[in-house]
Amino acid sequence: MRYSALKIFKEAVTGHKGWKPVWRKPAPKPSYDFIIIGGGGHGLATAHYLASKFDGKNIAVLEKGWIGGGNVGRNTTIIRSNYLHHENEGFYEFSLKLWEGLEQDLNYNAMVSQRGIINLYHSDPQRDAYARRGNAMIMNGADAVLLDQDGVRKQYPFLNFDNARFPIKGGLWQPRGGTVRHDAVAWGYARAADSKGVDIIENCEVTGFDIQNGRCVGVKTTRGKILAKKVGVAVAGNSSRVMAMADMHLPLESHVLQAFVSEGFKPFLPGVITYGAGHFYVSQSDKGGLVFGGDIDGYNSYAQRGNLPVVEDVCEGGMSLMPAIGKARLLRMWGGIMDMSMDGSPMIDKTHIDGLYFNGGWCYGGFKATPASGYAFAHLLATDTPHETARAYRMDRFSRGLMIDEKGQGAQPNLH
Ligand SMILES: Cc1cc2nc3c(=O)[nH]c(=O)nc-3n(C[C@H](O)[C@H](O)[C@H](O)COP(=O)(O)OP(=O)(O)OC[C@H]3O[C@@H](n4cnc5c(N)ncnc54)[C@H](O)[C@@H]3O)c2cc1C
């Protein structure tokens, strides 16, 4: 079903009886060419690009819960491509370009809003580091503008510029960064994949792999065994648990990250800002609520709920950046499970088991990666070669000493 102004008008005057479900609810078939485990953003995007760009047929996405129930529907919706390392910047810029054409590609309003993102700096060394990062972005074809204090003031006059422990000195601005409505991304990809014949099977948990003579030939699920020529795993925070079923132990830890939404206000925050002296990022949704977050909770967990000390920490970060936020009432909060890799960068790779492929390690930055991750994973599944923007995301880089340590923090997943 295609959406159009005419269709909306017709349905409005005929009692909205003509809308069809956005995707089918098929029963699993006994076998597929491709099985994607995980119906989050990355799994659905993989299925969509596999079917639409790589001529993939006979594809299923197996999701243990419901579409949009994982991190794809839990994140703070920020997209950007402001990375320093060449291995990351090319990939995230590819993703931003795909975001820019996503709504036309899917014919779905995902509310892609390039309202700009500013990373604030608070000291001269931090400014120099941001200048370096901005140059790296420009060299990779992205956009970056280094703002001084007046430049930030023009956009955000109400920030705590001078009277703070860490005065704001300026910021690195990426005008093409912004926000996208997260659950609409899941629905849009699901709808597009379904329309190409992909079976999206919800309430179907993968409970094991069928591995024979070093080759993965299918999966065991709560809805029976399903055979497959190729199996791609894209389960984000559950990566360690799922890959352990294939006896693989990954350089990953799972941590909780929380998101917060305030009551609604009139529009006052034009773009996304991140605080450079602590960990706090905020934007304003189209409904008026402030959508914000900060650090991960800091200990390993598979629980999709957060804890109070981090609530305090995040709100303190917000208060020091814009004291006026103290009057806002918090409406909602929730948690998601982050697949934190040791160097803070992801993996999109074949495993040592033939027919089994892995996509994960997205830490808390995987939403913005959704289109490129799906595209690159589809490329790998279809051609058995890595996509040009994802060549560095190999699983063996940890044993070969080829870490992509964007933050220069070392092997400390809780710091990335
Ligand atoms: C609070 C929060 C804020 C964030 N903010 C941002 C942000 O602003 N910008 C950004 O870029 N990123 C952000 N992220 C990170 C981003 O959301 C994730 O990196 C990304 O969504 C992960 O990929 P996904 O969408 O495929 O994950 P998910 O949506 O979690 O998909 C994985 C799916 O796998 C399913 N699954 C797991 N195990 C099995 C199994 N055994 N069988 C079948 N299915 C299974 C799960 O049910 C789940 O639906 C944030 C995350 C959180 C939680």
C-alpha cells in the first residue's frame, strides 16, 4: 500500500476502514536463503537492502519480541557523522547520506530532521581536538563548522556560558546532523522489506544454531527449526548471548543506557547539543518534550531498565549546561541494552563458521548507523565481501591490534 494525500483524504471521509496492516504476519517457512536474527533497525535495514539493492530472495527476519521493542525504539534519535577516525568517518558519512534519501527510498515519513548538532567545547585543548575532528570530517566529505562562543550564543543564547564550572568556549557544529523519529525507522524499513517479500516473523526467539561440519545450516527457534543458507546476527545488546549459542565469545559487554523525556514546551531548542565537559545530550521533539540522555549505567546488565544514580548524574549535566531545565518535569524514562565493544567501534564480519555472519558492537551510537549498517551487512551477506565503508570492522582486529579507538580511551567499554 502506498501513502498519498489523496489516500489520507479518502480514508478520513470513509471512516479509516481501508488501511491495511503495514507488514504481514507470516508463519515461518521450513527454509530460507537468508535469515536475519533480530528485528531491530539493523536487522530490518539489512533485509530491506538485501532485497532491494542486492536482489536477495527468500529472506526472513526473526524477532523474539515485537518490531521496535529493542534499542531502535529506545534511543534518543540523534544522527550525525562527526567522527575523527578515517575508518569510522567514511562509514558514518555514508549512513548520513542514506538518511538524507531514506524517506524517498522507503516512501515513509521517518521525520528525518537535519536540525544540526553542536558538540560544545570548554577549554583550548578541547577546541584544538574538535578542530582536528572537523578537518577529518571535511576530508571525508562531511560538513563541519568550528564555532566560537558568539557562534554558539547566536543559536543557544540561554546556555550557561560564563557562570559555570566549565564555561562554554564554542562548539563543533555539524549542520547536517539532527534527529529521526526512531520507531518510524523500524516501521518504515519493516514495511519496505515486507513489500519486497521479506517474511518478518515476530515472537520468534532464536534459541540455538544448527551447525554441521563447521557450517551453519539453520537455527532453532521457539517456533521450530528453520533451515538457511546464510544466517546474519543483528541482535545489538543480546549479541553476547546469541553468539554464545555458536560457542563464540565476543569482545563485548552489555550495559544499560537510559533515555529521558520531559513535559512538552514551546519550541526553544533549535537543534541537538552535547555537553563537552560531562556526558549530556539533548534535543526537543516535535511534540515539545526535551529528549535527553547521558552515560551508560556503568555495570554489566541485560535489563532494559535503568537505575537512579544515573538519573541524578544526567540531570546534573543538564542543569550545569542550561540551568532553566531545572524547572522541567521529567515525564518518561526507559533503558536499553548496549553492545559495548572494547574499542567503541562496531563489527560487521563473517565468523569462522561458514554461513554465519555477525553485526554488532554498536555501543550507544548505533541508531545513526542503521542505514549504512544494513547496507554493509546486506553487501557482506550477498557478496561475501565487506562493503568499502566497513572494511575495518573486522572481528579479528582486537587480536591483530587494529583497534579503532575513536575516543582514545583504551579497552574500557564503559568509557566509550
Ligand atoms: C537510551 C538509548 C539512547 C540511544 N541514543 C542513541 C542516539 O541518540 N544515537 C545513536 O546513534 N544511537 C543511540 N543509541 C544506540 C542505538 O539505539 C543502538 O545502537 C541500535 O539501535 C542497535 O541496533 P538495533 O536497532 O538493531 O537494535 P535493537 O532494536 O535492540 O534490535 C535487536 C533486536 O534483536 C532481538 N533479539 C535479541 N535476541 C534475539 C533472539 N535470540 N532471537 C530473535 N531476536 C532477538 C531483540 O528483541 C531486538 O529487537 C541509543 C540506545 C539507547 C538504549
